Amino acid sequence: MRIVPLSLACLSVLLSACSPPSPPPAAQAEAGAAATEEQDAASADAGFEFPAIPQIMVPSIVGSGPAQRQLESSMQALIDPLAGISVRPANCSTDGALVNESGFTNVDAAGNLQRVAGEGVFDVAADGSGLAVTGEDVVRVNPDGSGSIVNSAGTFEVKADGSGTYVGEFGHIALDGKGGGTWVGDFGNIENHGDGSGLWVGEEGSIEVRADGSGRWIGGPEGIAENRGDGTGTVGAVAREVRMAPLPPLPPAGRFPLLDRFRPSGAPCGFVVTLSDKVLFDFDKAQVRADAGEVLDGLSGALAKVPARAIEVRGHTDAKGSDAYNQDLSERRAQAVVAALRQRGVAQDASARGYGETQPVAPNEVDGRDNPGGRQLNRRVEIFVRT
């Protein structure tokens, strides 16, 4: 066996592979030219590929969903109230008792609804458009499905043609509703012109795609690349010819979906019709005023259309006067309303109950001073219709 002594270069074999001896300069030049020809041939065979421009994303729009659910949770089927009569949903405890909660619902003759409760503030038109302000969202929906949303996901502005804008954690997105749009974010800036062309300036450099399949890439491994769109192109600062497939057109950008309209819906156990004492009674009296007949006629007609399991008329007062006096006044007023409804052919099985000053819906005093507006709200008769 012949032993060949190791060269100094090969002593580094543990760190790198041994290399053959270098050829003379002339041979190096010939070999370099051959290698360049081989690389060009390989490039021509394999073609030169541009990176794909990312598609503009349409963020998931919550729409009026959460706000709608908040409204549904606080609403129920409502009678058609008269002007000046408010209606609110009735929530009951597990034993079936009415839970006295703050908030009101009012529906005018045109079907426009206002709802103020712990779930939020809702101002909804008869066509389902409107404004909702809840703990999670501020949602405005227009009759044509356009509108705006502000929530933890960002700010959306949506138009009826699918165009709009989004500003949030994903950056800034603008869509024209026709397939074009822009997207600015941490990754750079994307433009989609909607005709198959576009531009991306970002981590890969500047990439332009034209509608005819041509394009340009600045900042890639070759520094600059030009695609003619006819299967050929050039790469490098000193342009050399390579094969390039025409660039595929950019798919059109998406559209923002229209917003859901609001739909007042049912609630657990019925509803409560609230009438101010001014509608029915003179001050400190329990006899129904003669001019309250029209209100009671309309209310009776509405109640006659509602399939009710039970009706309870509940009297309430403010805190002026003694507890005993207010309790008696609230009972007499509740009984007077029951009698008036029975005379009109409804609420034959209705019960009457007085609560005196025990269930206020507003403060009777503020900072130790009289609060006339609050006391007025507390002087009321409620008709609890259990459905």
C-alpha cells in the first residue's frame, strides 16, 4: 500500500473538506468561462421566477353581530305603543317574578325604536338601520347596508358597493369594490390595481406586475430583473438574457361585506308598558282623568292583540310623603287602571298591586337636593304582560 503524505491544507479536514490543487491561471480562465456558460444554460432551462405579490386580505368584519346579539338579549316582541308610552322587555327570575331593571324601550308610530339598558344604547329605525353603542362596539348601519364599526378589532368604514377602509392591528386596508385596493402594514405596501397589475414594496424589494404579464423586480438576488411578458427577460445590473414565464395576473382584491341590519326580537317572559302618572292622573289623585280615555282606548286595543298568560298592573310613587301614604296611593292607582281596562273589554283577569316608593327607576334626590325630574319618572303605572 502506498502512503501519500498529507498537505498542510488537508490538515483542516475536521473543519472543511480537502480541495484539489488549484489549476494554472489559464486553466482557471477557461474553467470560469465554462462555468458561466453552464450557469446561463441552467438559468435558461430553469427560468427566472418572481416572488408572488400577496393577495390583499379582507379582514373578518364582525358586522353588527355582537351589537345585534346585545339588542336581541334585551328585547322582545313589542306591542305597538302610543306616543308617550314606553315599553321595555320583561326579565324574570327563576321563580317567575319580574325583575325590576333600569332601562326603557320606546317605539313610535313609525316603528322607530329606542332602547336604553345595561346592554347598551340602541337607536334603530323601522328598516333595521340605526346606531348601537355597547361595551364592545359602536356600530352604525345605514339602510343600504353601508356603515361603520369601531371595536377592539379596528375601525371599519363600509360602503354599499363593497368598497371601504379598515384600520387596525392588520394595518390599513382600502378597497374600491371593483377588485382594486391597497394594504399597508408591517410587511410593506401592496397595491392591487384591479386589472391584474400591481406593486409590492416590502421585504422582497420592489416587485411590479403589469397587466400584460411583464414586470420588474428590484432588490432580489440579481439586484434587478426585467420580465418582458413574452417568455424572456433580463437579470443583473449588467443585463443578461434568461427565460422567464409571463407573470400571472393578480387576482382581484375582495370586497367588504355589507353590514347586518338590526332586528329587535323576543325576550324571556313578556314586556312592561310604562305610563307616567301625568298621562292618567291629576296630582296626588287616584281617579283616572277623563282625557286619559284615548290613551286607554289605544292601549286596550293593543293589549287585545297580545296573547298574554297574565297581566299585572303595578302602581309606583316617588318618595314624597310617608311610606304608608305612598303605598296606599300606588294600590289605588293600580286598581283604577285595572278597572278602566276591564271596562274596555281587556285584562279581565288582571291583578293590581301597589309598590309605593320601593322601586324607583331614578333618584328622588341628588346630593341631598330634590330631583323633580327623577321623581316624575318614579311616579308611574306599569302594566306587566307575561307572555
